[in-house]
Amino acid sequence: MSIGRLLERIFRKKSVEDLHQESFNREAAGTSLVKSLNLLDLTCFGIAAVVGAGIFTTLGKAAAEGGPAVSVLFVLTAITCLFSALCYSEFASRIPVSGSAYTYSYAVFGELIAWLIGWNLLMEYAIGNSTIAFSWSDYFSNILNGIGMPLPGWLQTDYYSCSEAAFHAADTIVQPKSDSELVAIWENAPRIAGLRMILDLPALAINLVVTCLVYIGIHESKLASNAMVFLKLTVVMGVIIIGSFYVSPSNWVPFAPNGATGVLQGIAAVFFTYIGFDAISTTAEECINPKRDLPLATLLTLGICTVLYVILAFVLTGMVNYKELDVDDPLAIVFTRHNLDWLSGIISLSAVVAVASVFLVFQLGQPRIFLSMARDGLLPNQFARIHPRFKTPSFATMVTGIAVAIPTLFLNSQIVMDLCSIGTLFAFVLVCGGILKLNAIDRDESVRSGNSTFRSGFRVPYFNGQYIVPALLVLYSLFMQSMPHNHDLTRDWTWEKFPYFVFYSVFFGLSVFTWIRRWSLIPVLGVITNLYLIAGIGHLNWLRFGVWCLVGLAVYFVFGYRNSRLAHR
């Protein structure tokens, strides 16, 4: 087969008409998922995914670095997230079928890119849920410790951390306290057939419970999600209202004690408190009115969460000095400082609920990605199986539960979190790039026939980026030498600079094409900001990501390339 023919096959696309026709055929045949979600349900799903562990932990860490000015950082980060959210909204409105970024990429970039997106969404939803399981376990274990019912150490710790601590124990004379505790857990853990039994039982338990809930049905899942969202929003509003009576304006001075550098140090952590709004788009097939409700729910989620984050940041930094917020539980600690211990207990309990709601939404998303890929023939048919009674992707849901459980058994939260982050941001980059491609399709269709198959529905507002994007490139280049060492590409080349070399190269290319073709500013900024955050994850994680993608390509060419329904058609 010639190279041209191979490229034609691996980049074959599904037209929007085909996607809509397939959706219509499934509804007529009774093989589609149940349409049960309205605007309120979708918005609750979005808030459930965004307001999670971040608001109970990350807020304090970021405030300790940036002071009260962290509230401004939340606004700036929300604007950055808005670039991606608007792009997701346009796709969800124009292509209101299940599959999220995977389906969007199939229509715009072709099969191979769609497969890579689907493969990497596995890191965001399934592997990423392992991180959430670890976080939920920590909060739940703290509650058990608080009521005098602690679990043994070997039932609330991951195997990887203990084994690593034990392996390196002989390399240092004095062990940090946390490492010493892990070594003690390793040495005292029970053994079966010579294998130490160390597992994070609460993490496995929340995975099992939520997987069963998602398996049973979307109606039950949405009721649980809505209830958890209303509960945690009530707690957050209670914190804001009660905390406002203990605010001392003197704590807001100085507003930015460490300057802009201190504020921006928390940008990556704050950004990841917003991740999750894209999970709404995975439920398109179960929406009653997806073309209207999906974009609205995405933007409402971002707006509501931003307002909550900003107000909460002002309240917390007004209740205590910003230096005291460098703790894992800032919402609880500020009330302890004011002798309101009873409220601290309620906040700790609500943190468990908040993290569980995030877990639920992500556990809903991954099976629907699997479902879409199997319908296209890129995964075995079992993944497309719909339960006759519950009308859920039953097999895909069970596989997702297993995919979440395995990392919790063998890895720790940091490794899993980095993989989740890079997979998520990679999807964001391609979704924003996809809008640029859609704009080009619109122009071509308008020239040929005066209309476009992509015209209807929500549109990303157009702002000409012809001058702004090149100007931003010039500013970045001028300040490059004053940035951290790995940003400076003008001297002392090392491999840790490679991600920023890729970022700068893409930034330069986008500036040139935006100048020539007057590309829309918002999707271009979406690509730039998300790629910058990917660069910040580090070159070693880029290497792991590259290996993951190579494995995905191998799976595609072994199975998906030959079984693609588009190829047979």
C-alpha cells in the first residue's frame, strides 16, 4: 500500500451528517441511551466535577503563595479555561452526540487523531479517577481517625509508596517522618504467600460503590450527583456567610505580598481545580436538548464555580493571615482558629461528599467514550453493549471500574495525577485546534455553496487575533530570560527545556498563521495556554506520555485500523 493510501485511510473522517444519522438510527432502533438529563442535571454534573478536592486543599496552598491576590488568579484562570470551555460548547452544540472530544476529532481531524484522543481520555477519566480515589481515601481516613476508628496503615496506603520508601530506606541515615511511617507499614504488613498485603481499601471501596451506581442507571446517578452538589454548595455558602462575620480587612494588606511571581506560582494548581467541565459533553446522548443545554451548562458551570472560588478566597484570606493557609484543609483550619470546631467537622465531612461527586461524574464519562469508540469499530463490540434493563454501557462501565482499581493498587497519587493532567490538556489542545479547523471548513463551504453543515448552533465569538497573538509572542520572547531556567531557550540547552521548545515552536507557528489568515483569537489562545501548562508538567512526564501514545498507536494498528466500520463502509 502506498504512503498516500495509508494516510488517506488513517485520517478518514466521519461527516456531521453521518454522526447525526447514526444517532437517529440508534434512537429508532431502541439501542441508544436513555434521554434523561436537562439543563439543571448537566449543570450539577459540571459543578460536581469542578468543585471537588481542589476547593478544600488547593485554595489554601495557592493563597499561601499569592496572598489575597489569589482571588485575581482565579479570575485569570477562569478566563483561560473559558477559551477551552467555549470551544467545547461549540462542538457540543454542532455535534450533539456521545463521545466528547473523541467524536469531535473524528469529524474534524480524522480517525487516527480521534483514536489518540480517545486513548488519552482514558488517562483523564479512568486513570484520573484513581487520583480522586486516593484523595477521597485521605479525607475518609481522617474522619475515621477523628471518631476513634482508624484503619490499619496497610489498609489505607498504596503499595507503591511503601515499597519505594522501604527500598530507599538504607540510602539515607535519617528518614523523613512520612517515609519512616511508610517503612513501618511495609515491615508490619501481613503477608500471604510471601506478598505483603498493602492496599488502599477506602479508594477501592469508593470505586466499587460508584461503579455499581453508574452501572444501574443515569437516572440514579444524576439524583445522587444533584444531591451531593446541593449539599456541598450549601456547605460552601455556609462557610462564606459565617466566615464573613470573622473577616478582618487588615489581613488583606498587603494584597500581593510576594508580587506577581507569588501569585502565578499557583497557576497550575488553580487551573486544575477547574478541570472537569468537559465531562458534561460525554453525556450528550442522554440529554433531552443537547444543542441548547450542553453549551449553557458548560458556561454556567464555569461562571458559578469562578464566583464561588473568588468569594471564598477573599473570605479565607480575610479570616486569617495568608501564611496560615499552607495546610491540606484550609477551610477547616480557619474556623478552628476562631474556635468553631463543630463547623470544621462539617467541612471535613462535606469534603468526602465533594470528592465522591467528582468521582461519580468521571466514572460516568469514561464508559461513554468506550461506547463511542466501540460503535466505530475501534474497540471490541462488547464495549458497545447496552444493558437491556438499565440502558447503560454495562461492559464498558465494568472495565472502567477495573481500570480505576489497578492504579490504586500499584501506583501512587502523584504519578497518576501527572498522567491525568497531560492527557486532559492534550484533549483541550485538540478541541481548541478543532475549532480553527471548523472555521476553515465554514469558509470553504461558504465559498462553494453559500452555506455550511457546521453553521447551526452555538458559535465561539470571533475576535481577530492577527495583531494580538504575534504581540504576545514578542512579549514572551522579551521576558524569556527572566523566566525560570527551563523556559530560557537561548542558552544552556538541557532536555528539561524540550517541552518549552515545543511550546515556543507551536506558539511561533500559530502567530504566523494567525497573522496571515486572521484566525479567531479565542481558540488560538486556548491552544497556547493549554500547551504551556503541558510544558510545565515536565520532560519526564512527556516521555511517559509518549510511551503511552506509542502503546495506543500499536493497539490501533493491531485492532482498530482493520476493524474500523468506516473502513468497511
